[in-house]
Amino acid sequence: MCAAETSKRTILVVDDEQIVHESVKRILEQEAYDVHTAMRVDQALDLLKRYSYDLVLTDLMMPDRSGMDVVEAIARDHPDTGVVMFTGFATVDTAVQSIKLGALDYLPKPFTPDELLETCGRALAAIAKKRSDRELEHLYDNAEKALRSSLDLQEVLGLICSSVVNLFKLKGASVLILRKKDQILELASHYGLSDEYISKGVLSSEKSVAELFEGEQPIQVLEKDFDNRLQFPAEARKEGIASILSIPLKIDNTILGALRIYTSEPRTFSQDEMDFLLKFADKAARALENAMAYHNVRKDIEGLKKYIPASVAKNMAQET
């Protein structure tokens, strides 16, 4: 257990036994947790209204009301708070019931200090992940709305790069468009990268992301493999890049290009993060396709203005 990792975490202990309060409080405070206590369920519910807690440890059997009332109140009114149920009446039924109502774990009395700390650690990790996932979902929804709201090609390209960097706290990102006639990847947009790095040279799809387009699955290249797998390994190291993850931008079976994201520290993306990235890349590809189609229509209209009366061209422009 590391005190630095648990600092500022606030825990509420609900139990009618003073000895439990004293022992649990002492153990948790030694690990830098901030601990509040309540002897009754009503007192605990009042504290929950006045303070924000990361975790609540509550007994099941108490004289006034059941600890299940605490679990239900937290599930209903405090979704950011985790719950662990502990009791001397350990049965499978009560364990299952408390978890069904929203408890993260179940700890029978008596328990050792290590058991208490390990259980708290698991519960806090679970609630931290829940909060992180919800925040990521919120940021993703905002990014998706922004992509859908524009048909301006340059704006969409910029949004793709800036959104993915902010979503996943990356060093940078770029969008590469595949020029099919010569298999060249053209840099269409970038965010967080230096001018020196983006002007390093022309990228060949056959050399840079051949695996990506063959398997159409994300490909990550770590710094130790730069020399064998990148077209410009020295430039990547000079830029301070630790890894590059390339994700295909495709509509159905048509490859538009690639979204490349860059990290400044070695990083392995979890399955949840990868799922978000793939979902984001799909939305980005569709937004890009719509913007490119609109851009081409606008170019066609501008070309037609040379050959048709100005009043007709103006009407066509207004209709689009």
C-alpha cells in the first residue's frame, strides 16, 4: 500500500460498535485515508447529504436500521460513491443481496488489517474506473457532436486530431489521407506535433502502415521497434515520441486513410480504451467522408460559375 496513492480519499465507516470505528479508523488513517464515522444509519445518511465520499464501509446488522438502507441510498443518490458491506453475519444470501443492490465487495467480520486494506483498494480502484469511464464517455459524446456539427473539411480534420488528443491525454495526433494512385499518405491535419516533425518527408503507405491496411486493425509501434518499423525513426525519437498507434479510417471496405496517435511515454491501451478509439475512428471516418463530399460539391459549383449565369450559380450555392 502506498500512502501517496490513497491520499485525499475519503471513507465513511458505518457501524454501531465503537471498537470497529476505532480499529478501522486507525488502520485506514495510517494509509493516509480521511475517515469519518457514523454509529447509526440515520447519521450516515445525513453525512452522505453533507459530504462527498469515495467509499462507504457499512455493517449489515445494526439496531436502528439495516445497512442495506445505506447501500440503497448510495445506489440511488450517490453513484460516485463505492460501498463495501461488512458484517459478523456472513452468509451467501446477504453477500449476493448487497452486491445486487450496488455494493462493490463483501467483507465478513472479523477481518485482518491486510484484508481491510486490500478490500478498500479494490473498491476504490473500481469506483475510480467507473468515474473515468463516465468522464471518457462524456468527452466522447461532446467530440462526436462536434464532428457531426460541421461540414467544413479543415474544421473536421482539426477536430479529429484535437478531440482524440484531449480524450486520451496524448502527446499528439495526425490524420493521413491515402492517395490511392501512388499509395502515398498525405498529411491532412495534425495536433500537438512540431513543424519540424510533420515536415520530415513523404510517407509511403507500403513502408509506414502496410500492416494497418492489410489487416485493417490498429497497429502500435513502440520506441524499441522504431528502427525496423518506421520510415523516419530518428525523427520520431527527436520529437520525444515513445509509441505510435495507427488506426484505419475506413467506410465499409474503403480505406480513407489513417488516424495516428502519439504518446510521450510508453503506454499500453486497455481493451476499453481501444474500443473507444475504434468507435471514435469510425465516427471520424464518417464525418470525414461527409465533409469531403461537401467540399467536392462546393468545388464543382465554383467551377460551374465560369460557364453559367451568375444568378443560376448563386441559386445552386444557396441550395447546398
